[in-house]
Amino acid sequence: MTKRLLLGQTLGFSGNPFTDDWADAVAFDSGGGVLIAGDRIAEVGHAAALRAAHPDAEVTDYGDALISAGFVDAHMHYPQTAMIASWGKQLIDWLNTYTFPEEARFADKAYADRIAGRTLDLALAHGTTTLASFCTIHHESVDAFFEAAAQRNMAVIAGKTCMDRNAPDNLRDTAQSAYDDSKALLEKWHGVGRASYAITPRFSPTSTPDQLAALGALWAEYPDCLMQTHLSEQLPEIAWMRDLFPQARDYLDTYEAFGLLGPNGLYGHAIHLDPREIDRLAEVGAAVVHCPTSNLFIGSGLFDAAGLAQRGIATGLATDTGGGSSFSMLRTMATAYEVAQLRGVALHPSQLIWLATEGSAAALKMRRQIGHLGVGAMADITVLDLASTPAIAQRAERAMDIWDALFPTIMMGDDRAIRDVWIAGRRAG
Ligand code: GUN
Ligand code: ZN
């Protein structure tokens, strides 16, 4: 088995910096090393000791660059890659004006192949090693994404996006076809290589109660699958949901009533939550996903990262491409910091990196398998240059400790800060 030794500053986590004291939760070594055996991390320790113990390992010395677990983007829409940064609309108008016309193109497998490959290459260039993506209603879009991920050996989660109302004719399925197509795709892809299938109703306004019930029944047949959707993103959306589901107690209830609330549920945005919704998410152990650049770009609101973490609700971090305005999880962390500041909370750099790695992995129920710089995890690794631009370098130069050195890269970094990326023990690209 090939042994590789990566040397540099290493940053991992033994705990959760939201619920533990962050200083107890981090594992940082300024002269560290990561030993990779095959596709997994075999050891994390001091550089000198690892070098001595493994003289046969192939060494890559990154100097004072920071070796981290690869970033995990826990909610995005790969079909929206080509229309990211589309101007001037809020959620419902943005969907109708920009998103749906673009998603209609994914009936064409060749187009889906092109955008899937482009998205994954952009993700890798930005240090993102796993993505959980919505596809379109077309099975071609799902095949394209899983095939492109398999070519790159990336762990991805994805599913056919289901919609049977309030969408253009060419983007609507039915309750029965959503069930049948999702089931066929799930059986084709779930657990194949590094692929996981997620049952994916877009959001309750674009599904009839019949479709939600059909997907709830499918989830009951495959409870180990994730179910991903959107929840309480924007106030006009919530008002619309109330018109469409007059019986529902709240937005979460539109899922709960149809079997779409459970521990493997992944609810994107989750900004404007009622106390009952927070209680139920906590009770069932469901996860939410913070999409900060999207929440500002589409004008949705300010997610309560610290408050939900205090309630023990697993929280991932995500770009929400193309509602989000960046492919970069660094930029996403920066915006999470800014959103929290607007709520009067200063998130620590350790909390930001944790959200983008361990937090997202836990939300995806892949804790300690990905997003983790520790023994036994898959060797999906991102190496950060902490002086990637003159502006960042001059600030990092006067840093007093690793957090002061890392924070300028979080706030001002982009793909230029990505020194290297490893996927399952091999250098990406
Ligand atoms: N709600 C339903 N669909 C979408 C989408 O594609 N993007 C975002 N941001 N919110 C949604
Ligand atoms: Zn989304």
C-alpha cells in the first residue's frame, strides 16, 4: 500500500468548538504531519516522529501551509453553476427568471455532463472535496453528476429534484414518476463507490401533498438515505407556503405531515424558524445547512448559527450555488462570520473551519469518514497557503498565533489560497 507523508501545520478537531471550549476542541500542530496509507489517513502527529517511523513514505513538505480536512459543501445546486451571480431578484422571481430556464437544459445529457464536470473541477480548485447537490427533475442530470464524481473519486451526495406544481411544464414530474424515478436512481447509485443518493423534494411549494407523501413513503423504504430539501428561507416564500398548506402548523410541518422529517433529513437555509420547528429539529436529530452568501445575495435573512448549535442541532455550511454567490467555502466562512456579526456574535476561526469540515460532515451523517483530519478518515485533504495574495500576506505576517494567521485567509482568501487538494489519498487533478 502506498504510504504518503504530508508535512506542514496541521489543524484537526477532537471536539465541537460550538459546544466545547474551542481551545479544547482543536488539534493544531505547527510542525505536524499526516500519514496517508492507501485512501485513508493512518496517522496524524509530529513531523519528525512520523518521518522517523516511516522512512519509506513519499514525503510532500508544505512548509508553513496549513493542512486541513477537505471542505464539505453541504447544500448546492450543480445545475445552477452557469447562472451563478444573476442580478436583481429575490427567491421566487429568481427561480422563475433564471433558475428554471437553466435547469430545463439538463434534459440534454451532454449539457449535464459538461456542467457536472465543470462544477466538480471548480469545487476542487476551491478546496471542496465533497458536495451535496440538488440535480434537476431529469434522470440525465443525476447520472451526469454521479458519473463525473466517480471519475474524480469524490464522495458526493445528490438526488433528482422533484417538482409537480408551480414550475414550468417541462420541469414538472408527477407524484408517481417522482417516486419511480427517484427509486430507480437510488437503486442505481446509492452506495456505489463514493456516491450517496438523497431523496430530494425541491421545497414544499413545488410539490403537491401527493408528491410529498410519495417521497415520504420512499424514504420509509430507504431510511438510511438522506432526504434534502429547503426550509424557511425567505418571508414571501413562507407566506406562499401558508396559502398552499393551510392545515400546516408551520413550514416544517409541511414535511413532517408527509413522512419527510427524520434524523437523516437535511434542511437548507432554516432561517425564519418558529420555536416548535426548532424543538422538532432538535428532537428528531435532523440537520440544517447554513448558506450565508445565498442568504445575503437573495436577500433572505440572518441564520442563527450559534443559537441552533446551542440547541444541539447539527449544522452544515454550504455555498448554495447558484443562489450563493461564490464557489469558495473560504468566502462562505467569511460570510458566515459577517452574518453572525449582524446578530451580535463573533464566530471564532476554529468554529468557521469546523462548520466547513466536521460540521458539514456530521450534517451529512458522514462524521469521521470525511471532513476529518484524523485516523481512519478518508484522505480528502485541503492544503491552505496562508499568504496567498499580497494583501493577505502582509496581514498574516504580523499574526500572533495560528488563528490570527488563518483568519485573514478565511476573510480574504479564494482559490488562490488552495495550495493542494487530495482525494482519497491521491492528489486531485
Ligand atoms: N428554494 C427552492 N429552490 C431553491 C433553489 O434552487 N435555491 C434556493 N436558494 N432556494 C430554493
Ligand atoms: Zn438550495
